[in-house]
Amino acid sequence: MKMQHKRRLIVEIQQVSGAQLIRFDRRVDSINARTLESHLEASLDLRTPTVVSLQTTEYVSSAALRVILTTGKKLAPVGFALVCPEGTYVHEILVTAGFTGLFKVYPDETTALRALS
């Protein structure tokens, strides 16, 4: 399922290998973070391991980090991981915000999905 939001944010949620794979495209900023949160709350299965891929995401705001943190905490009991290649701006933000200490962060979707299955 793909859904386009303000500022052309594209959110894609797929079922892959018994897990939910969520992709954010482009920028997740304070303007579209609320829409993203509403969409995730309505679409996520809290009983299924979930991978949030930031592989193609260029920017995440503090509001977007809050959405990811809240989602990760809800899904932690069943399995939650992030995908973000090292050396990217978004990875730098995750490190600075302490997300790499809270959640597993993998360099690619295949590795993350394998780890949660």
C-alpha cells in the first residue's frame, strides 16, 4: 500500500518474509510527521515484527524521530529494527539522537528482515 502525503512524502508498507517493511521516501519533516503517525497507527499490525527502512530517506526531523521512537517502542516486544546505511546524514541523526542504542540498525533491508525472521 502506498500513500502520498503533504510535501510528497511516500509511505509504503509491505508484508515481507513474515514481517512488515515500512519505507519512507525523501523527507519526513514536522509538517508531514503527524500525517505519517496517523497512517502508521491505522495500518500497522502490532503483532508482527517490523522493519522501518530509512534507506532512501534524505531528512528526518525531531517530530519524525518521535514517530519512529513511538512506533519502535510499541513494536519492540514482537521485533523492531531500522535500516539506515552508515555514512548517511540520516544515520548521523540516528546516532546523535541515541537511536542506535535503543534499536538494532542494519545497513540494508535484506539483513534486517533476515534478523527478525
